[in-house]
Amino acid sequence: MISGQVLAQSAAVPESTLIFNVGAVSDYRFRGIQQSAGLPSVQSGVDYAHKSGVYVGAWGASGVRWVKEFNGATSGDYEIDLYGGYKFEALGLGFDVGAITYQYPGNDSGGANTPGGSVNYSKADTYEGYIGVTYSVATLKYSQGVGDFLGNKDTNGSRYWDLSANFDLGSGFTLIPHVGTQTLPTNSTSNTANTANYTDYALTLAKDLGNGLSVSIAAIGSDAKRSFYTNTYTNTGRFLGDSTVVVGVKYTF
């Protein structure tokens, strides 16, 4: 017979967890904007969480093309995100406070000898702090940029508001609506205020297939302005904020 004490111990919260994931999407989007030129991207990550609420993680994506096509860099083909934070509960709400950096190893965005040059652009690597608040199924998250945002000169203080929800539909299905607003200060790549500001939206249906495997389909769009979010260099004239449908698959272990 198993004692009640043993059962209680087996149900206890683990000291920490380490989770890996690998997957692919048909079109990599970040806040509604093309990252992979409308082409597939392979992605993977790792997350460590302590029962105290502290967590750290890393995530990467292949096939990144905007650093060359939009910023006029000659290198910068993949992305590595590093992040960490602290999650806790108070006043009936869930809180998540942390920081993240979006790194594009080897990128020369803003280089004097690149097509984009150093007048309008700087290094693509970006840093943000964030705070998220969750109530029931809804989460509101605010991200504040520190330094230039994705290599756009003079954009210190960029802001992003993200409102999303997770609705459990049963049978392994989850419906995730999202709306976000990105704002950047007037910068040297824009002669008119607010041309870089936009709202993006998405509706994602995800299905848990069991054994760590899941699939998703997402309708994504934005009101990004063509005058700002259009490729200038290697693929002139392609709009980065168009509406699309993205299919994804992910394995978590």
C-alpha cells in the first residue's frame, strides 16, 4: 500500500522544470510584420523555470531576411532571443516581469559600407523590458524598448501593447485572439511622425495532438503603412505588413 505521505510528495510542485521545443512555421511573423520574406522558418527553444517564479530561456529562428531586405545589411540571417523574468500572483492576478533581447548574430545593419548605411540604421540587436498582467483567460503585456528598435536609428523608447486571450474549446483545441499596438519615436528613416506606428491582430487556432506535438493555424494582419514597411533593398517593393495565414507545427519535450 502507498502511504498518503508518499502520494502527497509525488503530487508536489517540482523544484524546477526544463522544457525544450522545436518546430516550423510557413511564414515567420513578429508583431504582424514579415521576418522571413513570407517563407518557412525552423524554430527551437529551451525554457528553465524555478518554482519560486524565476525563469530564463532562449529561442531561435532560421530564415530571417528583413535585416538585409529592410535595413540594407549584408549579413544577419537568423535570430536568437534571450530572456528572463519573474512570475508571481497577487490580488487575484498573475504578473510576469522580465527582459528580452532579440539578437541577430553577425548582422552589420548600420554599417558604413552596407547598402543601408549608417545614416538611417544601426545594429539590429534590440532590448526590451516587459510586464504582463493576467486575469482569467486574458493577458495584457507592455514592452518598453531600450536603445534603437530593430536597427532603426533614434528609436529609443519604442513601446508595444499586447492584449491576448486563451480560450479552451475542449478536445485539445485552443482559440487565441490577439491585438497589439507598436509605437516608435519619429526617427531618421521617417520624415513624417507616426509612419512607423501600427496595430496588428491575429486569430490562432491551436490543436494539442498529444505526446508533446501540436499544430496551429493563424490569420494575421495589420494596418502598417506601406510608406514605411516596404522593402527598400534586395527585394524592392514587397510590403512587410500584409495579411496572411500561417500554419505551424511544434514538438515540446
